[in-house]
Amino acid sequence: MGHRLTRIYTRTGDKGTTALGDGTRVDKDAPRVETYGALDELNSHIGLVLAYLPSSTMRDCLTEIQQILFDLGGDLCISGRHSIAQSHIDWLERWLDYFNAQLPWLQNFILPGGNPAAAHCHVARTVCRRAERILVSLGKAEPVDPLALAYLNRLSDFLFVAARILARQDGGTETLWQPKRPPPPLPPH
């Protein structure tokens, strides 16, 4: 069993520092902390998607992704720890292919939105892309696991496909981007 949190506040971060998993204190805006903070935000957005989903294969996949994101956050908190394996990426690709095969061929960009689950999934996708960019920045300052980077890259693709699947729940549709469309009519005087 893990650690029991008997107190939520410790006051140790009141001056703008936080502890990494090995006890090293760093500034709360350190690149490593910023990276696992973005993963925490992503995980929370996925939790919001889950709040709209009944029991389903998609729900099971997203719940497993939340577990993996916690592992990845732990990797960033504890230097030298690596939880992401090629099998995690393979798993994600397999599910991505499975869900994508259920969708019509895409010929244009999609406007983010749709029902609440789909809309929140689009937000999760964009947060995932931001987390990926932050991880790339961290990699310029210190070593990062290339499998972690590949996982986040694939995860954003998965979340895009998941949003498309979720948009079709209960007969819903997607709104395609219409480039070079004329402006809408003006309101009456």
C-alpha cells in the first residue's frame, strides 16, 4: 500500500519551492515541475471527459491512460525512474487504430466542440499537445525519456480520434472547418 496522507498541507511550499520525489527542493516554476503540472492538468481534463461517459470501452481506455499519466508524472518527479515502455505506445496505437477504423475518412479539419464529452476531449487533446511541448523544452535542459515523448505524441492523436468517436454519441455530428467561406449575413438594422 502507498503512503497515507494524514495532512494535506505541509507549509513547506509557502516560499515557492516544492520537493521532488528524492527530497530535492526546486522552485515551483522549474521546468520539471511545469512538465508534471501539465500532465496533472491533462489528467484532470480526461477525468472531466470521463464524467460524461457511461461504462464503455472508451471509458476503460481513458481510465488506463489516466493511470499511465500518473506513472509518467512520477517519472518526472523521481529522477532516473522510467515507467513508460514501448508496450504502452503499442497499446495506444492499437486502440487508436481500432477507434479510427469506426470513423468516416476525414477530408478537412474539425472545429472543436460537439457534445460535452467530445468538447472536453478536444480540450484534453490541446492540453496534451502543450504538455508535449513543455516536455520537449525540458529535454533541452536535461535528459528526458524519449518513450515518454513518443507516448504524449501518440496520446494527442488518440484524444483527437476519441473526440471524434464521442461527438457521434447519441446521433451527434462534427462541424467541419470551411476555409474561405463568405462572411455571415449582417443582422438587420
